[in-house]
Amino acid sequence: MLLRSVCLVTKTIRSSQISNSFWYSRFISASSRHFSFTSKGFNDFKSRLGNSNVSNPFEDPSRRRKEVLLKPETRNSLTEKPPRILKTEKLANFKDKEAANTYKDVSKSGIESLTENVTKQGNSRLHFKKLEDEAVASRMSAPFSEPDANVSFTKGESVVVKDDRLTQFSKKIGFWIDPKLPREEIKRRRLTRNTTIGGYILAGSSIIGFVWFCFYYGRAKRDSEGNIIPDEFSGSFLGPFYRIANSFKLWRDYVVEPSREVLLPDPLPPPYLQPKYTLVIEMKHVLVAPEWTYKTGHRFKKRPALDYFLDIVGYPNFEVVIYTAESSMNGPQIVESIDPKQRIMYKLYRDCTKYMNGHHVKDLSRLNRDLSKVIFIDYDPKSFQLNPENVLRIPKWDGDMDDTSLFDLAELLKVIHLSDVDDVRPTLQYYSQFDDPPKEFRKRAMYIAEKEQEAKSHQDANTSLKKYSGRLFGYGRHRYP
């Protein structure tokens, strides 16, 4: 900071010195113009002190100081703005340079004549400009003094400029547009031309791509050493076309069929405990529901009583499997968030479904489990159309936080587990005929509980009567102490 201040002070002092020298020189030049001192005046001057032996400095012309006049546009200080050069001055400088170049091209005789004229006329501006114009005119007329013998022009003849190769090619194929046409017509023809060119490019690319596709997928496979691997199409003339058709079939199977033939591993061998029943559950709109709000964006809501449901049906009561149409990109994160205790044993996503008529269908036959002991819970009939007898269809949940269906569903599955039936399909088919199987099960459970309560009350009343009768008449004392 101190160094910067010192630099600024030094710059200011330097500017003031230059400015003072400028005004001093202007004052001296003005004084010399108003008071012209000559050697004659100094010769007449006599000093009062008497005769002096000092010679007059103005007697020697070589010692006289020439008058120095500073130009107004000279920049005398750092604070002044740089001088502005007018267009007329630029033009004059250009003409001076042009004249200087012209004098170089003029012959020796012309230079001597110019020198004589300049000497005679002095520094006359008008005469110098006249000579300058004559020199430029002589220079400009020099290239046309000897015209090319191969080019001849006649009066009234127009010069025909030949088109370049691109223009000639455009005219040949019909894509050239005359610039003299109206603007709308030019625009219409340009659009037509561009559309035609785009169509040609697309058609050519399609043909090249088809040829490459046939060559790539129609050739026989080779091993690491470059030898051809024989297949079922080897030796046939139409073998390449059969291979192409087989490639289409493989692509279709990749999209339509599940990613593997067996979706689940084999059951746990002893001494590990393998649950008797396999519970397959759709995740979306059964356990969670998607939701979007302006504040939170996309997220999934967890169904009420989900933790209680997983505690009831989790291992070792059931082998819980999530089989959903959600992709494997966001499905695992949702499963991990709703099951922190790892009660879900296996997870199957969209790649394990079968694509039929625009829907992802779950194929239970590929689970590697006995279908008589498989319970599938879903809400969409199109998803379980391959195995409808194993489905317990429940209503779709859209995010109602007052829902209690998972409580009833957990009790229903608990009853199936405790009943230890060998085939669960009759029970599932019976409850699937109702619109809301968990709700229907709750009604029946309440009805059975009421009947059991009435029977128990009636039995208790009979027991009390028999007990009183025995005491009254003296029999049955061994039964009712």
C-alpha cells in the first residue's frame, strides 16, 4: 500500500513538471513572437558599466536557438487524454504514404522533374497535391497500359463469370436455387431441397444399417482361435437368414420372458428351518403407495400396520417373497426402507415378470416351490392371470392412512399357518370371491367369536346348574368337589 502511494505521488510530480515545462515553452515562444530580438538591436545596446570584451552571442548565427513550437496535440502529461486523430488527418497520412510509394515506381526522369517543380514552387501545398494526384494517376494507369491479349472486350458486352464446381453440381442435380426469385419462392424451394436431401440421407443410412445388421447377425459364431462353431444352421444355404430370425426370437424372449427359468433357489436343507408356506406379495399399492407433492416431490407412503404385518408373517412363519413390477433401479431402496429387520427373504423385480399384452405378469410356476403351498397377494387381475387359483386378491391401496386391512390380513394368514393345511388353494379361492377378503374374514371371525362366546356362556350356565344340583341331592360329588 505504501509503495502504491509513493508511485502515485511520483507520477503526480512528474506530470506537474511536464506541464510546467510545457507552459514555460509556450510562454517563451509567445514572447519571441511579440518581442523579436535581432542581432542589430543588440549591437546598438551599450552597457552603463562601459565597454565590455564579451562578444555578442547573436553575432554567430550558428549559436542562435531555433524557435520550438509544441504542437497542440502533443501529450505533455500522464493525466491528459491521448490526442484524437481526425478522419481527414488519417486520409492525409494515407495519401502521403501512397504518394511516397508512387514516387518509388516513377522513372528517374519523373523524379527529377518532380524535384525541379518542388524546388521552384517551394512547399506550396496546392502544387504538391497536384503533383501527388498526377503521380497516383500515372501509377494507376500503368497496369492497364498493356492489356492481356487473350481477353478482349467490345462495347456493350457483359462479362460472364463462370460458376464454381459446387454451383455446377447443384444445377446438374436440380438443387440450385436462383437468387433472383421472390423471397417466398426461395424459402419454399429451400425447404423442399432440404427435405429431399434428408430423405436421401435417411434412406441411405437405413440401407447401410440393414446390410450391416444382416452381415453381423447372419454370420456363424467363432471361438477364440477364429474357428467357426457349428450350429443347427450350419451347412444350409439359408443359414444366415435362420440365424437372423433366431436373433429376433432371442430379443423377443429377452423382453417378454423372465430373465431366468428358476426365480428362487432350492428350499433350505436340514437342519435349517424351511417355512411350510411361501407368501408372495406385490409391493406397490399393497404395502406402499406412490405419492407426489410440491414440497416433497416423488416418494412412497408406507401402509399403516406394515411393521405389525411383517412381524406376523415373517420368518419362520412364512417364506416372504416380494414379487413386483417395479424396476430394479428403485425397488431395492424401497424394500430396504420398509424392512430394516430383514424379514423378507427374496426380492423379485420387473425383469422376473412375463410381458403379455402390455402388462407385466407374475409367473408363479418359475418360483421353484410347491404351488399348493404358495399364497400370492395382489390387487390387479392382469398380474396373476397365469395362476389365479393361488391368489388372494385384496383392494388397491391409494394412500389412505386410516386403513386397517393389514391387521385383518395378518390374522387371516395366521389362521392359515396355524391350521397347517396341505393345500391352501381352496381357502384362497373361497375368500377371493369377495371384494375385500380381509374385511370378510374379520366379519366371520367376529361371528365365530360371538358364537363361541354364546356356547361358552351356555356351557358355563349348565355347569353351574349341575354343580348346584349335585350338592343339593348329594350325587356327583366326585365330579364337582
